[in-house]
Amino acid sequence: MTTPIGDIPASSIPAARTWIFDGLKTQLADQPDTLVCLDEPGPYQPDEIVMVGDVHQQYNPENVVGSGGAYWLREDYTITVLVDVYRGGDEPAQAFARARQLADLVVAVVRSDPSLGGAVDRAKPGMAQHTSGWAEDGHGASGRQTVIEIGIDCLKTL
């Protein structure tokens, strides 16, 4: 894909996000109680959500001979995938275990094809941050919630 200007390639971000989303949707198709979404979910928010969300990007222009050609661009970015699991009651281990299971699936989907279907030169899990605590489900009930933020580091030479 190129930009309207001509032969300048467009960003790989839309294709990379879509590939991760499609892969997760396929892997979780037999689990209708787990919502897989692009960006924040709408009003339907079940107890298990996997969200392909924010992107943090950095451009690195180069024009050194042998680096990729004159005026090429190195696109480095991180796609954030958020796993959010809620369980009613006061048993934190159940929420954490399921959230970790879903986070491991995110990592496995990316590792199954580090090019993300050809969208990038290389993608890899780069970080994970776990947050657990007491939460309300929005319907007046309380329970345990674990949120895991996973950063998928991507590199594409344009």
C-alpha cells in the first residue's frame, strides 16, 4: 500500500492491529463470553475483555547508503493489548489465572507469525504489566479484577 503522493509506503499500523485482532478473534471464537475488540468496548462489557488498543509510535528517518535506500523510514511502535478479567466474589486467584491465560494467548498469537501476516518486518512481545484489585462490575456487585497490559513491539522499514 502506498500514500496518495505516490511511491511512499503507508504506515503498517492499521494492518498490524487488524492482524492481531483477527488472530485473537479466531482463537477465542469458541468462547462467546470473551469479548475481543479494537479500541475500548461499547456498552456490552462481559467479565472477560481482550482489547487491541493504543499505539505508541516513533519515526526514525535514515538516508545512509546501505541502510535501506535513500530517504527510507524506520517505523518503530508498540501496540497495546489489554486483557481485563472480572470475577465476582473475593477470590483473586481465579481472576488472575484467567487473565494470565488470555495474556499467554496474546503472546502465542504474535509468536505464531512475527511478521503479523507480512504487515511488519518483526513483532515481539515487549512488556507486560499486571494490575489486580477490588472492582465493581457496573451492576452493583463487587469482586476481583485483573488487568494485564501487553506491549507488542513492532518494526517496519518503509
